Amino acid sequence: MIYNEIGKTGMRVSNLGFGASSLGGVFRGIKEDEAIKAVFTAVENGINFIDVSPYYGHLKAETVLGKALKDYPEDAKTEDRLIKGCQSRVWLDHSVEDGKIIFNADSDAIITKGIISLLTGIYSGRTPQEILSSDFSVVEKIGLKENLSPTRANGLVSMIAKIREVAKDNM
């Protein structure tokens, strides 16, 4: 797979993307297990850009994507990993490999799981410096925040703050 850096962000995005409108059943009904297999196949083949929008089935695409993403171990769902300020329970864990932070996350709500998975997908594999220098404008550019309820939008802000905190702590 060929990857390109987006501007000076340090984010490397695959040349091929996965158009997730099909996950939302926009053009026809979907079988959820087949949609999840499609996401697995895309990721296994190196695709790390998944085009998703709240308009793809009125958040159904994010819901299916959230289900498709890596399971978070039950024993890691501890109070110290909870992100404060989210309407739903959201856990964020991380490790550092070769100076880059690898995030793993989960939520007890499918839409929120999709949102935190989007963020960890973007910022996982980056150095603390790259994360801290990011303005997180991708959230505004894709229109995510304005398509969320006020409580979910506040949760999004809390998720971003926690990702920044992890980066700062690993400087």
C-alpha cells in the first residue's frame, strides 16, 4: 500500500480509501456481519482512510464501523482509563512503541465508539510532538462536531483533551 502524508501533519493516509456509505445502507440494505468483514478486509490490506459521514444512514455507518473495530479487553475497562466529560463511558489506553503512541479505545455506546475509534485511528502511531502540534482541525473539516448532540460534542472535546494529555505525559 502506498501512503501519503497530509500536509505537515505527520498523518500518513493510504492512497486507497474505504467509502463507508455502504455501511450505512445508503444504497441498499446491508447485512451487518458482511459489512464488518468488509471493514476487516480493508484494514488488513493496509487501508487506514475510512470515509464516513453522519449522513451515511443517519449515523448507522459509524455504528457499524464501531462494531468492526478491535475489541477492547474487559479487564482494561478501569476507572483510571475512563475519559471524564463524556455522556457515555469511554476508555482510552495507550502504549509507546519506537517513540510513537499507540491508542486503543472502547465505549459502551456504539456511536461514541465510532467517534473515539476515528480519533485513535488518526492519532495512533504518531509521536507525542506530532499529536501536540496538531490543531485537531480534522474534526471541523469533516463536520463531525456540528453533527453531534451538545452532550456528544462535549464528549468529543473531552476525548481530544485526553489524547493531548497522553501525548504531553509521554514527552
